Amino acid sequence: MKKVFLIIFILFSFVQTSISSQISYDKSDFAPVSSAIYDAAYDIRYYSANNFTGNRIRGYNAPVAYMTKEGLSALSVAANDLRKQGYRLLIWDTYRPQKAVDNFVEWINNPNDEGDKSFYPDLKKSDLLKGQYIMEKSGHTRGSTVDLTLIKKDGSFVDMGGTFDLFSEISHPDYKKLTREQKKNRKILYNAMIKAGFKGIDSEWWHFTLKNEPYPDTYFNFDIE
């Protein structure tokens, strides 16, 4: 009898997990960032080889940034705030298909492909699945997360003390060995995003997710094109 109850419990747990986390190909509630933020700049890293794998990532068929309409509305608020302060947004990544995340995991599990070691100079490749660097389920795939930085209105560089996808303590928002200017610049971005309704994470100063994201349990898998 105990074995029967154990089997029922395992099956129930599996069903609950499947229900609570689903894959969707419906892109009807998504829009390109360019449709709402006219002056954003883009450097979609996973469309290029300029990322930690050294290759274009599966599902990135165009250098376009999509978000849920709710996420994009909030991002527009942050963009307006920062525009008044003399800044524009530079977008590195927004919506990320589940197939892209799967591509990351396959690369990590491939011992013959080191990728671009400059993105993880102090770590083993296998360490990237630990902590908050790379996960098998990403907030980006839910459509309301963005990786971004500041540039000046003329497009010139704003010093953040580190760059996108640098898997290092340098990327932690509270990293201590920053200059006063770098700390100030990170704070400007952080404050604008928090005020607009986003939340950050402890490991990446560039990463923000809408607090009240519309699809907290749905992982999308349509191609970016």
C-alpha cells in the first residue's frame, strides 16, 4: 500500500510541475522594443558570435529585441526617465527562446568546445550552471526580462566597470572595487529600472525582470526573426 501511495505522489508531483511550468509558441502578446522606444540602440549578442559560446545561438534569426507588451511598457517608463537625464538604452538581450537556453546547456556539457574564455576568465565552464550565471530555465524566456546598459545621447560609452555576460564578481551590482563614476553610473541605471517596476539580481548589474511579469510560469519558444 505504501508503494501505491508513493507512486501516486510521484505522478501527482510530475503533473503539478508540468502544469506550473509550460512551454508556449504564442507570440501575440510580444512586441519589438523599437515599437515603443524610438532611440534605443542594440547589440544583440546571441545573434552574433560575440558571446561566451563563440557562436550564434539557436533561435536568434534576426538582431531584434522582443518583450511582452507589459514588460515593454515598463521599459518605456525607464527609457523616458533616463532620456531626461541625458541617456539612451543599449539593449543586449530581452526575450530568449527556450531553445536558446537549451543551446547554452548543450554547450556547457560539451567538453570539446571551450567557447570564448574571456567571458569566464576565473571559472571552469562547468561552473556556469551553478549560482545565477546560466540556468536551464531563464527569466528571459518568460518575456519580461532585459539585459541592458546606458549610453549617452550621442551614442558614446558609459563606464559601468564591466561588460555584458562577464561571469565574474566584477559583474555583481555591489562589487566594491569600482570607481566612484562606475558606481554612480550603475546606480543611475538601477534606480530608473526599479522605479519603473523592475527588479535586479545579485550576480549581474545589467539584468532586470518586471516584478509583476504577466507570464511567471510560461516559457516561450518561438524564434526571434
